[in-house]
Amino acid sequence: EVQLQASGGGLVQPGGSLRLSCAASGEFEDFSIGWFRQAPGKGREGVSCINFRGDAAFYADPVKGRFTISRDNAKKMVYLQMNSLKPEDTAVYYCATCTIVGGIWPGDVWGQGTLVTVSS
């Protein structure tokens, strides 16, 4: 079993950058880990997912070319580097186990959310 804890959210101006971190415990290296977000008044959507080896990553179309997911299995960490942030990126971001089947889907394990606010 794996446990996840997200951190790194905050307030950033449009065009700015932020890096989210997801700290894991347990059998971390057995799972693909991803990021999901939920904007105010909207449903939860998949942002990115990285496989257990860290050599394959997938991105939702709205964040392609701006966000980069990475993982360090030795440290049991997953990161989401977010560049060129837009107001529409404002959301609570969650890390979770994930799968890729015609899209990014969450697994059963979720961390708590971290709020990202993009505003001038």
C-alpha cells in the first residue's frame, strides 16, 4: 500500500511558475502516480501521470508544453513543475495513483489537496 501527501501550492501571478511535490510512503515504486485538479465549481480532471519507472509521462491537452511531471523513486517523491501558469490553472491539485486508458484516470489512493491560485 502507498500513502501520498501533496504540497507546494500557493499564489502566483499569470506567467509564473510553481512546483508541486508529492511525498509517498509504502510501496511507492509499484505505482504510476499522477496529478489531478479541481477548479472552483468544476469536476475533477486528470493533469498528468507518470509510470512507475519514470520513463513515460502523459499530459492533459490544457497543460502540454507547460507542465512537467517527474519522480525520484529513491526519495519517494513525485513533482509537477508548472510553468507559464494561467488563471484557468487555478484549482486544488491532488496527487494520486493513476492509470492511462484513453485519458488519465485516478486509482484508489489520494493525497490531500494543495491549492494553486493564479492571479494578478
